[in-house]
Amino acid sequence: MQETLLKAVDYWQHNGVPKKNQAWLYTTAKNLTLNILKRKKYQSEFNDQTIEQNSEQLENLQISEELISDEQLKMMFVCCHPSISENSQIALILKILCGFSISEIANCFFTSTETINKQLVRGRKQLRTNNVGFELSKNFSENLPIVLKTIFLLFNEGYSPTQKNELIRYDLCLEAIRMTEILVKNDKIEKKADCYSLLALMYFNASRFDSRMNATNSIIEMDKQDRKNWNQELIHKEIHNLNQAITEKQVSIYLILATISANHCIAPSFEKTDWEEILSLYDNLIELDDTPIIRLNRSVALSKVKGNRNAILELEKLGNRTTIDRNHLFHSTFAELYRLENDTEKAKNSYKKAISLTKNERDVNLLQKKLIEVVPI
């Protein structure tokens, strides 16, 4: 890839940018790869038969605008090989195709970098052992849930970056939306409820982009956001997509999450949000996907409906039976609940714990600001 870009810089500077610049890059990369494979053929550590197979596959690849625009999405499906565990498939896609760091992938799974490294090693080994090619499986729709989950994680990292000191990584969010729109338009996918639901969920969240930061690029939390800045055009558009998903009468994780997000978007204010409806939706979601992060998010709705003390008790139980206490969001949620209960000491300790676990300067600044509000210097 790097050699291709260097050639482009040199060639385009003297000859101008070609009309089909994507095709030019793709063809050049293909030819460079073929040259490398031919050189490797004479090196003892490579198997001649494998080199010849790879060369033949590359030579047979058809160059077209359609192929280029879908190439990353296509390779996501290719990585979904049945010999690899689901988590390893997702980790491989995020690492190889989305460019995530080991730490970013670990944050997606709420696990350690060591665990992710092992999954990647096993996954790569299985791909080599099974000699997985570039072609799509005839039953690629079976892998749709894994691809959608990966796209969702890609969007989440863009919406709230765990590593880079940015409020929003628009490139990741837009790429996730772009790929989901391709899936929605794909005639080969018969049941598209999850595609419509995920697209609606991402657009509901994207509708609040402009209100999530202030003039100094600091985070503005939902309860303090000016709802006049929410993109109503996007909200109405995605209510349509949500309705499209509902017509298939298939309850799914994305449908429930999109409905929760829709409730937030149509509420006239934070206080007038239908928290009982949201709590009920979270209860339904837990029946489908009982994960620590879902229960953590549910605790916010629980506090609004049944009081902060009930939410605190639920979080204590959650911390005792899972490893969610390694995540700063767990302790910052605790801190907010203690603050609302005027328990200054516990709020202070929880904020400090959250700060110690936070890897992003953006989040550290927000938590330190909250800590000062609780315990003024």
C-alpha cells in the first residue's frame, strides 16, 4: 500500500491525477503484490504451491468501481470463517481492515490486550491453515450478524474514541454508516431488519453530533445539550428506517437500541424523557444480550424510574460478578449516582478511580471538572 501511494505521488505529480484514480491505485497495488509474490517464490520459507495459488487469485480479480467501493465490506465477510471463533473474527476485522490498535480492540470487548493478542494469533493461524481465499461464501448472509456487530463497534469507537484525544472520529462513524447503507441496498440480503435498525441507531446518534461539544471542544453531556442543535432531518429520516425494520416483526438487539435512541431524540427535554419506556426496553434487551455494559447503561434509566439507591445496589452487584469495574465508565456512573445522593466522599473516590482508569485526555478533563464541582479546590 505504501509503495502504491509513493508511486501515485510521483506519477500523478508529473502526469496528472487519472480520472479513475481508485482503479489506478487498485491496479498498481495488485501488480506490486504480484511482483512480491514472484520474488517470494524463490525464497525457501514459502511454499511454491501457495504462492502460485495466491498469484492466480490476484490475476483473476476483476477491477471495477463496484468492486472497489465494496472491497472493505467484502473482506469483512471473508474474515468470517467458520473455523474461527466469533470474537476472533471481529478482532481480525477490526485490526486488519479497520486499523484498530490492540488497546482499542480490547476496549471494545472490555478485556485485556493479552487476550486480544491471543485471539489474533489464533485467528491468523486458522486463516493460514484453512487457506482462506478472497472469494465470498455463497451463504454470506449467515455472516451478516458478525459483520454488523463489527460495524457497530467501528461506529462506537468513532462516536466516543477510547484512545485518541478526539471528541468524535467522524471518519470511523461515516465509514460505518457508508457500509451499512451498502448492506441496506444489497438485493442478495433478504432479511434486512438488523441493517435498517443499525442504520437508524447510528443516524440517531449522529443527529446529536453538533451539540456534543462546546466552543472549546469540551464534551457536553446529553442532559446539558441544546436540543435545538439536534439534526431533525436525520431524526425523521431514521424514524423511517426504524419503521422499515419493524415491518419484519423481528425483535433484535439493534432494533431495541435504535428504539432507545429514538426515545431520547424525540423527548422535548432530558427531564421529560420517557424513562419508564427506556427501562422496559433495557429489560427486553437484557433477555437478548445480557452484558455488563448493557446493565451499566440500564442503571441510568433505573435511577430515573426507581431512584438512585436502587441503581447503586444494582451496580454493586454488577461489579461483584463481572470485570466491568476495570472500566472507567463503571466508576464515573457510580460517582454521578453518589453525587445525586449528596454522598460527597463516595462521589469523590469514584471520580478519582474513574480518572485513574481513563486512557483518554478528553475523558480525564471531563472527570476532573466533575471532581472539582463535587470537591472544590
